[in-house]
Amino acid sequence: MLVLGIDPGLADTGYGAVRREGDRLLVVRSGTIKTPASLPDPDRLRVLAQELRGLMAQLQPEVVAVEELFFSKNVRTAMAVGQARGVAILMAIEGGARIHEYTPPQVKLSVTGFGGATKSQMLKMVQAVLRTRALPQSDDAIDALAVAICHHHAGRLRTVLSRAPVGVRV
């Protein structure tokens, strides 16, 4: 299954496509969509939509896992991230993918085992899980890969729980 993870933002939206092959998770593609700061916000959202639409058409993911807006001290930043999330979700729906959303602490817990993991800890675990040192330099792209990994891990947990005998608590 191909999962496209998205770390939304108006200026920088990270994406990371991860495929499961047997017991391994493999990076298919990752990067960052940047929108020009010189453009008004509506035009930046249009650019983001066009880029995500193209990415959806190329990759055709079955699932798009989007990082939720968890907390922001800056209301303007929170609004911009929320708008970028909306564009990402809409492009995923238009592309025929199922949508799943995860908070940053859920992603960190799934990838590292600790919901308060640092950027450095996340990078090391993303490298370990994907068995690669060749990851993008962008924190946004790494975060997007982590969201995709989180969804793959959550799927395995759902599978295990669905196989538990009736009445057995896991």
C-alpha cells in the first residue's frame, strides 16, 4: 500500500510517499512544495493545490495521511496551516485517496515510542525505519515521511486488533 504523508504549511508543505513491501517500508518519493512569499495567500493556496493535484496524479496513493494542526501560539500561522490542510485534504479526496489525520504527538509516539521526541530523534528513527541515510534536508519532508510511517504502523495495529478473539482485550 502506498501512503502519502503530508505536513501542511502555506510557505512549505512537506510530502513523503512510503510503500510497504513485506515487512519493509520504502521511500517512494519525498520533498517540499514551496509557495512564493511574494504572492497573496489565495494565490499561494492555488499553487499548493496545483502541485498537490499533480503529485496525486503521479503517485496515485491509496491513503493520504495528514498531520493535524495541534497547537499554535500565532493565530495567523494557525490559520494559514489550517487553510493548507484544507487544500491538501481536498486534493486527496479529488485524487480518490482515503484520508487519515494524526496529531504531532501521535506521529512521534508511533515513530519513536515517545510523544515528545525531538527533531533529531525523529530524523534518526525515520532513517532507521526506512533503512536509509538518504533523506531530504527539509524538516517538512521528514515530518511528512514520519506521518506516512505513522499510518503504516497504525494499520498494522488495526490488523492485529481485528484478529484478536472476541472478548479478548489487547
